[in-house]
Amino acid sequence: MLLSLGKRRAFDQVVRAYSSDLYRFAYWLCGDRFVAEDVVQEAFVRAWQRWDQLRDKATPKPWLLTIVRREHARLYERKRFDYVDDAPEDLAIAADHDPLEMFELEQVIGNLPLSLREPFLLQTLGGFSCAEIAEQLETTEGAIMVRLTRARQALRGLMGESDRPRKRGTQ
């Protein structure tokens, strides 16, 4: 009984500490807030069931993000959801940014292939190193570095197309 109480407290602390990070990652993966909430909920259920298998209880975030990524993949194994596009004004966007620019940035990032978007978001939103991302995505650190470079190049290209001034004589 005492052991399960300690386990429950430790898990509750982890849920409180990382639920917002997991939600942001899930939202970037699927683009739907309700699906993201479901993915995070399922991830926490799986994490609770396998809590004893966590090797390093001091750093559960990479383990939890891996569970979220796998739960997101399971959605597409089981069934397809009907998605509804939200209007830009309905999106929850930080008030200190231009909503149109934030929407455009989300669209550009969303257009990246998943193989580039996933490591990019893990690094920018999650703050993970290349080695940690490689471990989570079960690949090499070199492959992650290449993916991050390609993601940044693609983003520069996509963002720069609309901002780049035209040369004289071209239209």
C-alpha cells in the first residue's frame, strides 16, 4: 500500500510537470486540440501501466514523448478521424504575436514532412539535444542532425519565398 502511494505521488508530479509539454507536442503532430488531448490521455494511461519499466525516474520526459509519438501513430493504425479546419481567428495564438504570422508559421511547419517536422519540434518545443532526439526516434544522431538541417533549410525556403525582395528586371 505504501509503495503504491509513493508510486502514485511520483506519477502525479510527472503528470503535472509534463502534461502541457506533451499536449503541445501532440497538437503539433495531429493539428487538432481534441485529438491531442486524447493522445496525451492515452499516453498517460500507458505510462501509468508501465511506470515500473521507466529506467530513469529523474528524467521521464523523453520516455513520455516517445509514448505520445507512438500513441499518435496508433490513431492511424486503428481508424481515420474526420478533421474540421478551424478558422485562423479560432486558433489559440499568443497575444504578443501577429495572429496572421503565427498562422502562416504553423502552416509552413505543418507542411514539413513528418520525418523533418518531428525532430524539429522535439528540438524547438521540447528543448532536446540531437542525441536525445535520436534515442527517442530510434535512429542515429547524425541522421537527426541531417533532418534538422533539412527542416531549417526547408523552412527558410518556404518563409523566404514571400519575404524575399524581387531582383530588378524580374517579375
